Amino acid sequence: MIITLEQFIIERQKEIPDSTGAFSQILRDIGLAAKIVSREVNKAGLVDILGITGTTNVQGEEVKKLDVYANHTFIKVLKKGGSVCAIASEEEEEIISINGPNAKYAITLDPLDGSSNIDVNVSIGTIFSIYKRVSEMGPGTEEDCLQMGLKQVAAGYVIYGSSTMLVYTTGNGVNGFTLDPSIGEFCLSHANMKIPKRGKVYSINEGNIKEYSVGVQKYVDYLHDTDKTTSRPYSARYIGSMVADFHRNLLQGGIFIYPASKKSPNGKLRLLYEANPMAFILEQAGGRASNGFEPILQIQPKELHQRVPLFMGSEEDVLMAEKFMQEYGHGF
């Protein structure tokens, strides 16, 4: 029996404390925006949306044309839905504040993760978090978005690959939906997803290994060693698109590492837009996520575009990485 995303949201709404029709509306809006972006991704080589725009975003990164399209699409759909009081996007310097009678939630968004891979036909994705607003009713505030990851009421991602999948959690397990283009619906394909306790794969930009801390270098050396009891040596698999690396490891096990470096001593990935939502998903799937020393979900954000080092994946793998970081420290 086919279960669509819409049916699943309705059936599971009662499992979410204080859930409202506004919350369900946001999930449906995200599904709609994902379909629109997926359509454009799938015909990207046929229309003028590849390449760069000639501008940079707030992170100082070149903005791809599809980045702009995805950002515009998600913001437009979420604003029109009327359930969101504030949107914090990786592509925007400030929050987008919205005033609506049913705007009870705030959302943080990476509209198009892995955009450096757009022009070479590699999987890219969208990442999102949903929080209950903490401000009074009216236009949303930055405070609504700067909440600890533990406060998320939902998080998920969309991967635009050989098929388009939407994976999300509301704190009651992780479920994945694959877009069936013949009917235009996301259909439940991966129920109650669980990450293996230990994997056989590590994902890191190993070309920068000498830029990383001693703890990271020692851990990677450990993964190179031969030991049948721990399935070592591990295989290196690094796509350079976080959603794609994360999705593979969620299904098959392993560890994804984007550590601090001499060039980026605070890490490079964003706490609000990438680390928090993925950490929430992982913990719901039985995995673990930290900055090497403390859980990602317990870090209090201080600014919208705050960066963090990130170690996430199978629980036993991340625990071992943390052991090396705590033993050798984070000095370069």
C-alpha cells in the first residue's frame, strides 16, 4: 500500500505534542517546494540555471543560479503558507520576519547544500529545521531562530540524486519518502530509518589533512590501520556534498567529519543550517553528532551564521573520534 507524505503527516500528527495544523502545513509546504526545486534540478542542463550569478552570499561564497532559485522558492512557499513567523536562510544575512495569525513556528534553512557540485551533476540537497517560536505573536525575531538544537520540533533534508528523497523526523523516529514523478507525490520508502552502530566508511576532505588538528590526524591514522575486529581499514568516501555523504552514511553506517582547520579554526559548516538539523536526525536514528568535545544539540547559538566543527555518524565511530580529540586536543 502506498503511503504519501501528506497521509503520513496526518496520521502522525497526534504523536507530536501540541502539534497544530500550522505545523503540518509547514511540512506540506516543504514537500511542495522540494518538488519544484527537484523539477528544476532534473532539467538543469537544459535551461539557464547552471553556473554562477556573479555575486557572493553572506558567507563570501559564489552564489550559483540554482542556489538563488532554491532560496527564492522555499521562502516564497513558506511565506505563502502562513505558518512561519521567521525564516533564517544560509543565503540571507538577516532573518526574514513574517507577521501572520497562525505563524507559530520559525524555520532555519540551507536551500541548496552542495551547490559547488551543481555544474558536475553530483547529488545536492536542502536541509531544514523547525522550532516553536519563543517571541510574542507578531513578526518573528532573531531569537526565534537562535535556539539550541535540542529545541527543534522537526528537522529534515531533501536529496536531489538519482531519485529525489525527503527524510525527516519530528522526534519520533526518522522516515524517508521518495518522489514518484508519475504521480507527483512523495511516497514512504524508508520507514523507521536506523544507522548501524558502527560503519566501515569515513568521509573527510583528506587533502587538507595537514591543516587539521593533531586529534583529527591521529584518528584518521587509526582508521587506516588494519584490525579485523573493528573492520579497519575503513574505506574513504567523500562526495563533497554534505547531504549526499550524510545520506549514504545514514543508510550504511560510517562517520562524516568536517573539522576545524588552520584556515577555519571555528569549523566551516553552519550550526543552524547544517549541523543542528542533521544532528537531530542522527540522534533519532541511533547515531551521534558532536564538535569533538560536546554534543551539537547542546550548543547555544549566538549568531545566525555561526560555524562549528562537526563529527557525526555511527555512534561507536563518533565516540572513538571524540576519544582521539579529547586525548590529543584541537591544537594545530
